[in-house]
Amino acid sequence: MARTEEWLDMKWFHEAIKDMPSLYKEQCLPFLFLRKQIDRFLDPRVGLTEQIASFLKLEAGESSTLYCLPAQPSDDGTPKDLSLEVNQFTSLLNLEVNRMNNFLVSTHRSQARAANHYMLMRQEAERRQKLIKPAAFPHGRVRSEELEEIRLATYRLFTYMYQLIIFSKINYKAIETILQEHDQRTGSEITSTYMEYVKTQDFVTFREAMITETELCLILAL
């Protein structure tokens, strides 16, 4: 199949993540890896290989009993067992979704603690500045060096919090995109069902709270 469809054009993805912190980029959906698994399934010479099973077992843990059988090609060279491929592909996606959940939740909590810390630091710095006699400011009160440092640190935190929201949105679209590619190339229909599952995941459901806290952080940085 000629790869000319819009959902196969990954320029939007690379453009969207190019300004992200490196740590965020490393946690994004691995498009090329997942695309290769679709290629393997469509190649009758390869089918569902033990490599995928080994990867799943490694990610699930040594105690896992996860086992995958190779798909048998039919007379026209296409695999017969589509349900087996779907199970394997969604298992790979599940691992990625869980990884993104863990990353976003832990990062969000760290950022929320940092924002609260900066808020307390600013309140204390403002309290100390108010104790300074007005005569020390002949041209009117100005923000102290300490307050300016806190403001800059808070603004840097805001940029990371904002990028985490972008991380959530981009990966939501990325999952939908790779599912659409999977369905169009294999003939399956799992996109709508799987995306309903994705909507319940932490990296999506935390977004509303993240937006509110990011806005408060920006106000604090002004």
C-alpha cells in the first residue's frame, strides 16, 4: 500500500515535539516501533514473530506467562488470525499507555509540589520586603532580587507544566493516528473502542487539573 494518506505523514508529530524537553520526548509514543509491528503482520514471510512475544514478556516481567503464536498465512499470503494480531498490537499499546500514565502522573505531582514551594517562598520574600522601610525605595518600591529569582524559577516551572499538557494532547492524537493506520492497513476496526479506553487513562484525565494548576503557576510567575 502506498503511504500517501494523511495519517501516515508523521511531520506533524515531529514538529509538535521538537521544542519539548528531552525527557518528555523520550516518553512519547514510539511510532516507528509500532509501525514495524504492523509491517511484520502484513509480511507473510514474517507473520507474528517471537521477537514481539519476547518484548511483551520482558515488559510484563519474567514471571509473565504471556505467549504468542505465529500467524499462519492464507493462500493469498495474508495472515488468517487477525484477532491474534489485534491482541498483540493492543498489548503493545497498553504497555505504552501505562508508561505514559506513570510518567505524567509522577511528573505532574513533582511539579505541583514545586509550584506550592515557590508560592510559599514568594509569600515569605514579600513579607520580608514589606518590613523594609519606605526610605529604602526613594523611587518607589521595586521587586527585590530574591523575588525576581523566584519569579524566574516559577516561570521556568510554568513552561514545563505547559509542555506536559502538550505531551498529553500530542500522545492522545498519536495513539489515535497509529490505530487508524493499523485499521486501514490490516482491515481491523479497533480505533473507536480502544480510544474510549484511552479517554479513561491518567495521562488524559489529569489534563483538566493540569490546565488549572498551570494557569495558577503563570499568575504566580507574573
